Amino acid sequence: MNAKGNNRCSIWAFLILALLTMQCKREQNSSSVRLATTESNVLPPISSFTPVSISHAKNFSVVNHENYRVAHLNFRSTDRNVLFNQKIVLVPKGEVPPELVGNLSGAWLVEVPLQTVAANDDGEITRLKTLDLMDNIIAMGGGGIYDSELRKRWEAKQIASIGYSFHSPPQPEILLALQPDVLFLYSYDHQRLESVAKLRQLGINAIPQFAWAEPSFLGKAEWIKFSALFFGKEEKANQVFERVAARCEELMRLAAGQANKKSAFLVYYPSDKSDWNAHRNDFYASFLEAAGAENVLKDDGPTHDVGMNNEKLLALAENADVWFVNSTSDREWPTASFLRSFKSYRNQNVYHYQKRTRYEHNAYDWYEEPEVRPDLVLEDLVSILYPELLPDHELLFFEKVQLTKL
């Protein structure tokens, strides 16, 4: 790094240390969170790599070598000004790393297994817990977590708060105090992606995470394999994903055999982009087709939710059989005359996915458990669309929206 770059980093580090001093005075308990070393959270050395293959995820790949492994993160989104293309070389501690030249030029080197971890997204925290790494988590977004065990650890100050991904990049002063072995950083826009480089300059092993941008729910679920690479948990990740994928495939075959195909759509209200946020081609939308439904909003556009006005939504979804949405009630929705134009609304086939919610903690399981168990979501959807296929199923995530404008 040149002298100018060194000066910038020195100034930033000085400011952060000043912030840390003030933070310690205000929140001594919070900033002193440390992971106690116990047999339960110390991961053993890696003697050999468990093979990992990627079949659904699009935004990362894995290549296995004799004494190291390469995970390639490659994601581009022009809509969100996000471009990341880097190889992460994972080497067992004690092994001689490969030279970072040729096709490894510019790669990021990590010695594994790591011991402590921070993440600013509840989905990543869920993946880590599923890998039996809850005792190794020392920081997460905050206390808005549905999982009761994680919430208790946060209340006991065994897990620190670094700020949620959807609000801002994580707080560097807390990370500097905790010094996690790795930070999984939810990177959905340019600002968050810039944080990766800045945090690395401060000595934080920041790894961007693009599970959110996968076009399919199985692709997103497969990111548990990526998380596992850093902790020697590949065998556990393979077992979890294979079991979930097998159940999803079973449900998809079951739903595909229906002669009278249902139609459906999934939207979010209110929207900061238009009247509604429409899930047209993202991983949420992929659930609908997997459950045997025609997604009436599907097009060839981007693989993330998009804004849609009332007129466009009505034109596409007027005759859909089932409406899925985030709201538990229609009280704040548009006028009764507009809503009654939808067949799904008139027939009271409108469902939300907020059944598992702890409102007192602002915590929604919809953003946690489905990250690793999309099969549970698929069971709900198949049951709603074709109840005769799963007659004894009790809905886990979904229930009917309270309709007040019929």
C-alpha cells in the first residue's frame, strides 16, 4: 500500500479507536463480550478435506485440491452496483499455502478451521447454528432473532450486537474489540461491499455473502456448504443439504403430477419502490413453481424483487387462484374496489407468511429457518395449493390474511 493509503488507514484507525473508547464508557458490558474457550466450541485441526460439490448455488463454487481448497465468489448486479469476483483460498493450519499467482492472483487467504464468527444477517446466523456452531458465534445483528436459544445468549451478553445488514454496514469499533476470526457480511449493495475492503484493512477477515441473490431456494440453502468451509463442517453441511434437497424434490414431484394447475403470486406491501414489491424471478418466486403453481408475475427480469404499481399487478394477477403476501391484515392496503377485483381476494385465498413471529422482539422466523429448511416452506405451499396431497399437514409459516374489505 502507498504512503497516501497508509495515512488514510491510520487516520481511520485513530478515529475508530476514539469511538471505541467512548463506546466502552457507555456500554462496557456490550463491548466486553468474549467467547469463553471450552471443549464445545474449540474446533479440531483439519487433517483432510471432506469433498464438497455445488449443484444449485450460482454465486459461489468450490474446487478441491490436495492440501487446500478454493471457494470462488462471483456475483454481479448492475441494478445494485455490486460486483465481486474473488477466490478465497482455504488452507489447513500448519500446511504450506499455495503461491497466490496465476489464476490465484488477488485471492484472499484463510487458514482453517476458524473458531469465532460474527455475521450481520439472521440467515447466516441460522446456517451457523445448524452447523452446530452456536457456541462459536460472538456477534450478530442484534436481539431481533426468533430463535429462542440465540436470543437468550444475546440477552446474557454472550453475543454482541454489530447492527443489522438492512440498516447499515456493521459497527467496526465493536468488531475491533471482539476480533472475530471471520465476519460474514451481507453484501446487497455497493456500500456494504465497500465495507469488505475497509474492514480487511483494519485486520477483520470480512467475507461477503451473496446467498440473498440466488435465483432459487435450493441455491440459497446450499450456502450452508460455503459457511461450513471455514470451520471444517463440510460433512455436516452435506448431510443437511442432501436431506433437505431430497425432501424438496419429493414434494416437487408430488405437486407436478396435478392435472389442474393452480396459479399464484407473491408480493410485499408496502413498497419503497412502487405500490408493491413483486417477487417475479427471485428465490421466493421459485417456491411457487416448485409447489406446482403457475407464477403469474414471472418474467425475464432481474432475480430480485421489483416495484410494481396497482395497475400492473391487477393486469397480471387478477385471475390468480392464490395470493401470498407479508401482511397479516389488509387494513392498510388499497381500496376495497381494487382488492375485490382479484379472484384470490374474493375467494379469501390470501395467505401471509408471518405466523412464526415474536412481535415483542421484532423477530420473524421467515427470515431464519427457511434459509436452511426450504422443504418446510414447500410443504406449506403444496398443502395450500393442493390440500388433498398433504391432508394431515398443519401450516407452519403461513396462515390466512385478515380480510376486512370484503
